[in-house]
Amino acid sequence: MVKRVAVLSDIHGVLPAVEAVLAEPDVAAADLIVLTGDIACGPQPAAVLDLLTGLGDRAAWVRGNADRELVEYRRGLRTSIPDPIGPSAARGLREDQVGFLEGLPISLTLPVEGLGTVLFCHATPRDDEEVVLVDSPLQRWADVFADVGPEVTTVVCGHTHMPFTRLAAGRLVVNPGSVGMPYGRPGAHWALLGQGVHLRHTLLDVPSASARIIADSSFEQAAEWADHCLNARCTEEEAFAIFGPKNRPPSP
């Protein structure tokens, strides 16, 4: 039984953001740090992976769709990546890091004190790109959880970059938001689990972080990327408009 778990999702290769979160006292004191995917697809992919793998057994990992896309690109299984920064991020990884991402699980299940059996995934338990939102209908959640065992009382997912908690289909659902690419407001979002769920927000020195990204990244549009992502120029309204059409069951 794990007492305290810090959940970091959607880091997207932003080293200053993940450094700031790891420096939080509650993260430093956590028994486990769970990384729920989309870790490396961003401006500083190799440095972020080096930092996080350096945590050793303190970290547990889940692969996200963007991590999968980096691997597929490097393996020659695809010629493009939806995120424009993706090819640059893929080229910026060492071969050992590509292999590491390739071997990550798509979900993991842990007992957490005060919450019971918790399933961690990137988007949904059955698909690394499927979209569910805080306002998704209950039947939509029931469909998403159709193959999840009854012992699972809490599901933690990321992917949509907006933090929320809600009760759905008899389970507590937690989205910690995004560490490196927040939607709605700047700063690094994460969650602390154990004797309850706490959505947390770490302020970031955006000008300083942007300067580091511009200096470190090989991506030609790094300055524009940093300005858009770190300042959360994607609003909640825009994010819901983008995700809304995807918030429906997959075609049979």
C-alpha cells in the first residue's frame, strides 16, 4: 500500500517545469512519483528523460500517445507526427531513450492509502488517445470503464491538459492536468494522492523557462512554442472546442 503518490502528466519535454514540480516539498516527500505519459515530446526531451530516469525506483511510468509517436517515428513506422515539435523531439532522443519509451506500459495499477486500488493511464484505460472530459456524460464514462475490474475504485488519466476530479460510473476520476503544456492558465499542474486527492499548481517563471528552452532546443520554432505553451495561450474554451468532436465513442 503506497501512502503518498505525486502524479505528473503531460510534461512534454519542458525541463524547467518538471524541475519546479520535483522541487515541491510534497513531491520530494512522496513515496512514489507516477508519470502518466506524454513525457518527452517537447523542446528538451533527452534532458527531461535523464532527470526522470534518475529518480530510479521512486518513479513509475506510463506511456502516452505522444511518447508512442516518437518511438514510431524513430523506428520508421511513421513519417510525420501530429505535433509539429514531434520530429525534432524524436531526433533529440538517444537510442537508449527510444528503447526505454518503447518498453513502457500503457497503464499500471497500485493500491493507494485512502483510495484503494488506483488505475493510472494516459488517456483512458483502453486507448492512449481517447478523449473524455469533465463534462462527458455518465454513459460515456461507463463505456470507457467497461473493461475495468470492479476492484478499481479510482482512475487517474491525463491527455487533455486540464485538471479535474469527478465521480463517474461509480469511480473517482482524477486528471492532474499538464506539467509542461497547460491549457487555461500558466503554471505546472499535478496531483497528490493519499488520504484524498489534491490538485496542485506550481507557479513557473515563464520568461526564465522560455529563455532556457530557446537556448537548449534544436526546434526552429522553439521561441514561439515556449510562448504559446508556457503562457497557456490555449484557453479552456479553445481546448473544449478542439476536444469536443473527439469526445464520443470510437467507431465500431
